[in-house]
Amino acid sequence: MTEAAFPEETPYLRENDAAMNKMMSDMVIKPTGDVDRDFVAMMTPHHQGAIEMAQSVLRSSRNEQIRRLAQEVIVTQQQEIAAMRLAIGDPLPPSIPSPTQVSVSSTSPSTMPSILTSLFQKTGEPQ
């Protein structure tokens, strides 16, 4: 763990280090022979790591700009994970409510990011 210059920063640094270590470990995959699936298998933990780091900074930060950016990271990374899973035909996991999450099932197509809109047009309704 990175040594905290200020003791109040220690919980954040521990959480961030744990998220980074988990992400790096989870990104190591056994190749399947399907480049698309392998890409998603590696990128999903990468995006999840960003979500966990953003959640950690939300618990510790007092800077409103950083907090808003962290909330955006959480939402966009969740959306990208969903888009990647849909692109390879995998079902989406159940939604987990959070104050920064946009529910794909309750979002109208006009407010969805263009990547999800284009995927839903190709594949039908969210799975």
C-alpha cells in the first residue's frame, strides 16, 4: 500500500490499492480463441476497477468537481460494460441500485448513450 502522508487518507489509499490489485488480477484471462470475448473478458474488470476507484473517491473526497467526475465514471463505465456484453450476445447482470446509476431498462432511447442505442437497434430490447 502507498504510505499515507496524512492518516485520514489511509482508508482511501487502501481501498484504491485493493481495487487496482483486483482489477489487474481479474484482467489476466485464459484466451478462448474468440478475440471479441477475450477483449470483453479483459475490459470488464478494467471498467469495474474504474467503478470501484470512483466509489472509493466518493467516500473520501470533499471536492464537488471530483465527486461529479467520479459519478460520471461510474455511470459511463457501467454503460460500457453493458454495451460490451450486449455486443457479444451475453445477458446483462441484474441492476444494482445506486445513487449514480442510470438504469438501462428505465432509460428512454433518446437519453441513452449512442453506443447503447445503436446496439439495441441491432439486437432489440435490452436483455
